[in-house]
Amino acid sequence: MSARVTTKSALLDRFFDAVPLRPYWIALLLAIVFVASLAFIVTLSGDMAEFVAEERRWWELRDARLGILLALLAAWLPTVRRYERMGARNNLEELRTSVSWRPGDFEAAERAFSQPDSKRMLRWSSVGLLLPPIFALLVDRDPTLYFREDAYWGAPQVWSWSMGAIAGWNAGALVYLIAFHRRCFGGLAASIPKIDFFELGKLAPFTRQALRACIPGLLLLSFVAFQSVDSGFIWVVGVIGPIALALAVVPPVVMLRGIAQRLRRAKSDELLRIAQALRGDSDAMRGSSLGERATELGFGDLLAYRSFVSNVPEWPTDGTLRFRVLVYAAIPIGSWLGGAFVERLLDVALD
């Protein structure tokens, strides 16, 4: 038995390890600190009066809405990175004992898992820093605006860009981590020596890991959906929205494809064994999922087993996974409905 999986200790991991709190509590505390800091800064700058003006709500005022939402993202995304590492590590540990691996296969995957490429993560984090200016150009579409201090820059704008940079940096690192884990789990799926059709639940770590891959896209989609209350964000919703939706759908499907291909191959091999047994080959079922549980198989047993194997889904989904997908999908839908509801309330109030 090899040692428990360990990964290179990044600065973020050392921070979470040093704080004796669960990651979600750290995220909550960071969010409180960030929002309180925003309130303090705009109070000093004199912008608080505009934030709390009676004729406007905070979500209607762009600077206030972006300042708070970006502060929440900047607080939450490092925690999402932490949970991505923890979840992948736990899924890998579960697969250690749930599958009978060939000697060396799991250890090779374990070594690969423990060696993420810090340089590639740095590059992806740097790419994430481009998100704030991309969003800004889609909203204002006048690059010269950001070089006119008297026309644009103020305390709320500096705050939003700072929080956006933190969020973008962590978003880029999160995308790299998900892609890295996808490769690790994809290689592990391809090396599964044998699939037991009576215990497909042992493959659940693959589906749970795949579901995690949709989180960055859903967070981005939620952020974009909430901006639908602002007509100035029409280009953001129209351009970034479909990209965010693709990021929420494509990565988990790609991640599940590896285990689906392995299931399809195992299913084809099992049906071939059954066909050979039905033709009278007494040794055909040796080593199959049914052959390991029953020494004598009649014609009716083989027909029933063939029907069972034929109905095994090639994509490893179950009721629990589908429920989680619905819950995750409700996040951006809730944001969009919330934004639409707020806009409707504003229309009624103004009428």
C-alpha cells in the first residue's frame, strides 16, 4: 500500500492549512472583510452617499453592484480552488481501494496527480487577469475612457478592478487545476483493468470529479446573469454568456468521456463473452462479472444477463449525479431570475 496522496504545497494551500477553520468559513470571513473594506473606502472617498441614495438600490448602481459581486467572487474563488484540490484528492483515494488495479497503474496516476505544473498554472492565472479588461471593454467599448482619470477613475473603480484581478487570477488557476485533474482521471479511467457490471457504483468518483468541472462556468454564468439588470451589459451577456455556458457543459462531458469509453469497451467485451457462451463455449464466461459469482449458468441465465448488460448505460450517470446537476444548474438560473425580478420591481416602482 502506497502512502496517502500528497501534492505540492502551494502558497494558497499553506494558507488554508495554517488557518484552523473550514474553507467555507474562511470564504465567508474574507467576503465580510472585503465588503466592509469597500464600505470603508467609499465612505472615505465620499461615494457612500451615492451608494445609499434613496432613489436607487445598490444593484441598480453599477459601481456598487460590481464592487460587492467582485468582492464576493474574490473571496469565494480561492476556496473553490481549495475544494477542487480536496475533492480530487478524496476521489483519487476512494479509487485506490474500489478498483483492483494492475501493479503500478494506480501508483503512476498518483505520482502524476501530485505534480501539477506550477509554471502552467502561473500562465493560466496570468490569462485570468485579462478577464476584467475584457469585461470592461464589452461594457464601455471605449478604450480611451480608462486613460482619462477625471472621467472614470475613482475609489469604487479602483476597488472593482482590484477585486476583479484577484478573482481573475484565481479563476485562471482553477481552470488549470480542473484541466490537470481531468488528464489525471482520464488516464486512470483508461487503465482500469476490469469493470464489474454489478458494482458500477465504484466508478462514482469519476462522475463526481467530472461534475466539479462545471463550477467555473456556472460561477461565470451566474455573474453574467446577474448583470442582466443593467442594459449597459448587453454585450457581456451576449458574448460572455454563451462562453460561460460552454465552460459549464463541455469540461464535464469531456471528463466523463474517458470513463464512458472504458465502459463501452467493457460492455462490448462482456456481450461478446455472452454470445460465445450461448454458442456453447463453456469457458467464455470465465472472468466475467457473472462468471465470478456463478459457476453454473443456464441458457436462461445467459439471456437474462445479456439483457442486463445491454441496458447498462455507457455514460456513468445515476440519480444522485442528475440531482447534483439540477442543483448546480439552478445557480445561474436563480441569478438570472433574481436579476429579472429586480428589474421588474424597478419598472413597477418607476411606473
